[in-house]
Amino acid sequence: MADIIFCAKDKGADSSKFHRRGDPLIARQGNFVWGANEDKRAWIARHGNADNWHGYFFTLRITGLTVTRARRFIEAHTRPATTIEVEYTAPDEADRIVIMRRKRWRLNISELPVLLRQKIDLDGYAVVSFDDIKPYFRHRYDDTQIS
């Protein structure tokens, strides 16, 4: 079981520079205790109400998904730097990597079942099985589903 924090809404006018709606941000083992700025439930416990909750994040506890596999959704698509790139950009760092793209996968929030979206909007948290949520993960660049 994995707990994943997702971005709930786009940040900034140029959203290509920021996390976008549906981006998975952090994956931890189930029952991880999130901080008040990350988890609406912790915010309410600390501040007494959700009136000032910023609403940038929501958490999904996904059963049937290991943390190792969940982190694959979050990792950037990278490749090793070539010799020329190392010589011209960072000659002192021989083991540099080049980030080709940011996150590979995104949760298509608009396609989620209505009851799940309402629960996320209300509580900022939901428990789902990986088999139920799997069709809503999309590759960020070619819109394919997880196989």
C-alpha cells in the first residue's frame, strides 16, 4: 500500500514551470503521517478548520501498489549526460544526468468517478485500489494508460 500526494490544481500562469493538476509529487509507505501543509486532515487537526486550506494537494492511499512502483510515476525521465555535455556544461561533475522530461505519469482527475472526485474535494484524501485507479493514470506526453 502506498500513499501518494498529488497536485490538485495548476500553479502559476505558466504551468509548464510548475507542477500541474494530477501530477504525483511524493510517495510514501501506507499510514505515513503527512505534515499540515501536505494533508488537509493534518491541517484541520492543527488549525481547527479547513477555512484557510490552500487546496494544492490531495492524498490517495492506493492499495495493491508498492511504494517502489509508485515512485516510478514520480521520477523524471532521464538519461546519462554525454561527454560533450559534461565538458561544456559541468566539467567538474562527471556523473551528471540530463532530465529529458519531468514526471512521466499524471492522474487524469477530470475522468475520475464523480463520488471519488467529491471525496477528494471534501476530505483531501481517499482510499482506492490500484486496479480501480489504474485506468486514470495517463502518460504525460502520449496519453497512454499504464500497462
